[in-house]
Amino acid sequence: MDRSIRLTLILLLLVVVLIFGLVVGRQVLLVGNDQPSPPPELSSINAYVYENSRKLAEFELLNEQGETVTRNSLQGKWTFAFVGYTNCPDICPAAMATLRKTDKILPEELPQPEFLLISADPEHDTPQRLKDYVGFFGDDFHGLTGDIETLRALARSMNAVFSHRQVDGERLVEHSGHFTLINPDGEMIAVLQPPHNPEDLAEAYREIYEWARENHPRASQS
């Protein structure tokens, strides 16, 4: 074979190999870019974010308006949820006040969340009592009450518990103190442990929302 023809074929082969390498490299980069980024590391502000959100227990309960609601009612919005009760002397009023302060400092460009008190004392927390209580903190505050076992199951699915016991003839209600952040799919995406600080809660919400928007766009919409 003529030397010039052989050289031309070698050069063409090199060009083909180069083009193939560029195409493969581009595809590798594109696939790499499609990989979701890990959830934000927020342990310094007592927050843990789940890489894959977790479903809550199915429920049928009453809200503060006396209306029957289900797990589907949590969809389409972001929600800070908290297990407590209206007659709580210390933890609940402080937690609700912290959430109210958080609500006031959230940037307007973020989806504005709702705040949900899940009753640990349904025997006393009637819808009307819940309405009077949560209404004090703001229009975005709501409550759930109803069957105690349904409430227990819902609390457990939020990594929370509550219990009742008698001490010196008095009935005491004990419950978890963390907040659960629920995404617009109605699933738990983060747990925020005490001590709670409004600025830290607002920062955690911003970072979680932005991460969810980039990696789980359907679940971040509200």
C-alpha cells in the first residue's frame, strides 16, 4: 500500500478515535451531572435531612375546624409538624412561639410553610380547643386531633412518641420535642431537634428547600 495512503488512513483512524472519546466523555459527564447531590449537612443546627423522604402513616383525623382530614391533606405544601397538646405548661408554648418567630423571618421568595400541632392529648384537645390555641399563633397554624391510636401511629411515623401517666393523682402527658419537616408530597424529609432557634430553623428550611428543588423538583413544589 502506498505510504501516503497508509498515513491518511492512520490519521483518519486517529480522528475517529478522538471523536469517539469526546462523545463518550461527554456522556459520562452528563450522566455524572444527573446524579443527585447529597442532602445538606445541618447537624450543627440540630437538623437531619433524609436523602429519600419517608411516608407518614395513613390517618383520618379532625382538624381545628372539625373537618375530617387525611394524609393527602398534607400534600401541595411544606409543613413543620410538632407533637404536643394545648394544656402543655412549658415545651409546647415555647415551641409554638419559636415557630411563629420562624414564620415571620422566612424570606418571601421561599414557599411559605404551614405549622401543624398534632395532639398528644385528644381526650381534652377538641377541635374548638385546638382552634383557640393554634389561632393565637397565626393563620398558618393548624391542629389535628381524634383517635388516640391513629395519633400515636402518625407520631411514630414522624419519629415521635407520646405517653400518659399518673403522678400524685395528676395525669401527665409526655411527648417528643422535635419538629418534623414535611415536603409537598406529604412525606417526612427532615427532623429538627431541640434546642430550636428561629434563625437556624429558617436557614435549615432554606437549604432543604433549595436542595429538594434541585434534586427532587416534583416533591419541592408547593
